[in-house]
Amino acid sequence: MSQTSSATAPVRPGPAPVPTTPAPAVPVPLGSTPAEVASPVGSTPAWLRRLRRLVVSTGVALAVLGTAAMLLLTLTLHRGANDVEQLLRVQTIESDLLVADANATNSFLVGGLESPQRRAAYDTALAEVADLVARSARAQPADAAALSALNADVLDYAQLVEAARANNRQGLPVGAQYLREASNGLRADALPVADALVQANVSRTDAALTTGWGWAVPLLALAALVVLVVVQVRVARRFRRRINAGLLTASLVLLVLALASTVLMTRLFFSTELATGSGDVAAKAGDARIQGNLAKSSESLTLIARGSGQAYEQSWQASAAAVRERLTTDRILSSSVSDFDSYAEVHSKIRALDDGGSWDAAVALAVGSDEQSSNAAFAGFDQDMADLASSSGASAVQELRSSEPGLVLGCLLTLLAGLATAWAGSRGIAARLREYR
């Protein structure tokens, strides 16, 4: 009975659930911006647009600055080649003036009928001076005023030499005075102007033979590559994708530009160094020839003075020391030391004969044309210096001229690389922007 009653006992219901009321909305103050509007979830497109502007600006900046740097380098080296040519011209003007004077003074020693070979050499040297003065003035306007003054001095010199020759043919002693006045005027007036022209063009050449501007291109390319790598990393992290085709293409373009421009500038650096070395050899050879002909002229003037030419002998000694200094400080020029020493030995014999009272024998040794003469000994040295100055100068100019096509191509490739970087990078980011449209 008890079991039945316990089985049928009713179940008591539990407590009823308490109804919940929603939390009241927080009112937004009048004039303020809700948080979900102030920081929208869709800010990624704006971020991508900023990155695209950065990439495009980087590419355009590279195109403009890199091309400008390469163009400046091209113009600088082109001007450097022109300056080397001008330097060779003004050095040749100075050496030709002294070649003319050496031949004029040597011919004067003969008396009366002068050597046709010496007269022809004198005329050829002055004709070349006139031609080079005109060409140099056209090539470098900055030298025009000095060249005009030099030309006036040359005309005065030529007139005095003609007066000396006319009086010498008649056996008049005044001819020697005209000749000394001509040579002294050449040394006092014309040569300082020529020296100043040479130094001015040496300074221009040294300033122009530099590759500094060109190194800006690989540096700019590397800086742009760093920007592109940073952009790629940030985009990859945001979108969980490792590769962006456009940005990768732009980076590869920059890498190729950096490597190619570095190779180009390295080759150009060594080419410029070779041109500088050849230009130095040409300048030293030209200067050695100038000093050598100054010595040869002094040798004849010492004999013309007949016992009172100690000042000219001192000038010979100074010029000979300058020649040896030029020859011994350069490995290429040092091979010509023996040629000048051969001439110096003949000069010593001339001085010994003159000082010993054998003036006629000294003159014969100075104006002769046989192998033992001063003229024959000096001719070998003079020709060596002329050939070396010409060949070295031409080599320097050729080195610089041969670089110009590569530099022009470098300008074009730098411009295209910068624009390609901007285009490819922009396309790469645009691909991500399209995912939000």
C-alpha cells in the first residue's frame, strides 16, 4: 500500500525564470561621431592607396633624379674630352712657338744664307700656331681673350724676327739685337700667357674627369628597392600572401638597375682613370718638349751673344733641369732620358769650345746636321716628345669619347626603369584594391 502511494505522488514545479530587460543604449552626445564611423572597418583601401602613391612617387623620383644624374655625368665627361683636346691645343701652341724660336735662332748663327730646312720648320711652326689659336678660340670661348693677346704677341715676335733676318743677310750687327729682342719678348710676354692657358685647361680637365654624378644612380636604385621591399612585407602580412606579382616585378627591375649601373660606373671609373693617366703623360710630354725647345733656343742665343750670354746659359740649365724632372717622374717618359742626355752631352761640348775660344767650332757643332751635331741629337728627343704627347692625348680623348654611347643608353634605361617601377608597383597594389570593389 505504501509503495503505490509513493509512486503516484505529484512532482512539484521549479521556480519560474526571471525575465531579463535589455540594457539601455548609451546616448551619443549631439555633434559627436560614433566610434564605428570614426574607425571604419574598411580602412584597408585607403591604406593601399597611400602605399600606391608611395610606390609611384618612388619610381617617378628615381626616373627623374637618376636620369638627371646620368645626364649630368654624360655632359661632364663630354666637356672633359673637349677640355683635354683644348689642353693639347694650347700646349702645342706653346711648344710650336718655341720650336719656331729654336729654328730662328739656330738659323741666325749661320749668317747670310740660312738653312732652307730651318726656315721651313720656322714657317710651319708659326703657321700651325696661327691655325691652333683660331681653333682654340672657337672651341673654348673662355680662352678667347687670352688667345687674342697671345696672337698679338706672336705677330710682334714674327715682325722682329723678320727684321733680324733682313739685317743678318746684310751682315749688320743690329740683326742680333732684333733677334734677342724677339726671343726676350716671346719669353716675357707670350710664354706667360701660354702658361696661363695651359694651367687653366689643366684645372678644367681635372674638374671634369670625375664619375661622381653617376654613382647616384645605383644609390637611388638601392634606396627605391628598400622602399619596395618594405611595402611588399607590409602587404604580405596584411593579406597573408607572400608574393605580389606587380611589386615583385618592380623590385626585380630596381635590382637589375642597381647591378647594371654599378657595373657601368665601375667600368667608367677605370676608363676615366686611364684617360687621366694618358692625359697626364701627354701634359708632361708636352711640357718636356716646351722646356727642351726653350733650352735649344737658349743654346743658340748664348752663342749669338759671343761671350756675354751667361744669362742664356743659366736659362739652358734651368730648362734642362725641368726636362729631366718631367722625364724622371713618369715611367713612360723615362725611356727618353737617354735621348735628352745625348743632346746635353753635345751642348756641353759646344760650351767647352765656346768658353775655350773656339767660337766658330762651337757654332759649327750647333748648326750642323750630321749625327754628332746638336741639331741631330735634339731632333730625336723633340720628335719623341711630340709623338708621345700626340698619341697619349689622342688615347685620353678616345677613352672619354668611347664612354659617351654607354652613358646615353644609361640615361634612357634609368628613365625607363623608374617609370617601369612606378607602373608595375601600382599594378600590384591595384590588384589588392580590386578585391574591395
